[in-house]
Amino acid sequence: MKFLSTSLSLRDEFVSRRRYLVAYDIRDETRLRRVHKAIKGFGYPLQYSVFICDLDSMEKCVMTWKVGEIINQRVDSVAILDLGECDRRGTECFEFLGKHLRLPNQEPRIL
């Protein structure tokens, strides 16, 4: 098991988590609910159709693939904005007016 623990620690050193703002405009209620549920598995809702997701590159690929399978590419729209590393610009670039939820910390989320 020494090899497994070494490979896991090497993976942790090379995998950085980045903060993404994900917003969507879905034209069909059924797809809207499915997209909301899919993205909720990867992040935290700021508003109904706006999420903050702290993801490594593999998680981003999986999320993009799952959402891409749900949406109608001709009429629906999903924006994924890279805000930077979670502990740097990913927290400094937000400004809110009025009521808002606290931003999540940069710790990994266990599902």
C-alpha cells in the first residue's frame, strides 16, 4: 500500500482546484431541473441558475460532459467562467449588493 499512498500524494501535488462561476439559461423546465441537479452535484448555488464550483480538471470535464448531455445545444446556454485558484483570485473577485450567501471555502467537497 505504500505505492498507493505515494501516488495519491503525488496526484494531490499536481492537481489544483480552480473556482468556476457556472450560469445557465435553459428553455425547457424538464431540462432546467436536470441541469440544476447535475451542477448542484459539483458546486454551491449562489442563485437558482448561478453556481460556484471548485473543481480539478477531471471534475470540470465530467461536469461539462454531464451538462452537455442534458441541454439542447441549439436553444440552451451554459457559461463556465474560470475565476482562478480557489484560495487566490477565486475568492477576491466577488462583490455583492443586497442579500447573498457566503462563498464556500476552498476545501474539497465530499459527495
